[in-house]
Amino acid sequence: MITDNQVFVLNRGQTLEMLCEFKTFDFDTFHNPIVWKKFQLGEEHQINIMGNIFEPFLSTNRFDVMFDPSVPRFCMALHVASK
């Protein structure tokens, strides 16, 4: 599953929460991990795999992911805090 691209423009001090919601009765996080990717100025960076946030995003303490496995509705949220 790949979601549509979205563009977010924030001012200093604003935070952002992005949601990825889907419904299924057969979902395996090992075989289908949820990832967030950042695309900016022609570069692509993977932010996470499920609850594991990668560098350099981890060391900023600005990124947090939450997963709600309420079968059949799943929700993965990425919260980006301002700095």
C-alpha cells in the first residue's frame, strides 16, 4: 500500500501529525512494516520502520510514531514537533 503524496507547509513553532489509516483482517507488521519517507528537494529519506525512528531524525527528538492495531482498523501516526 502506498498513499498519495501530501505537501505540508508549517511555520516555526507549529507541529504536525500525519495519519495512515487502513482496514484489513489480515495484516502482519513483520511482512508489511509501515514506513514514513521524507521527500525534499529531490532527496528521499526513510524516517522509520514501524516504531523505530532512524537517524538523523531520532537525535532531533522531534519525531514520534504511534501504532494502533485495532483490528480491522489500523492507524499509524507520525508526530513531528517544532524545535
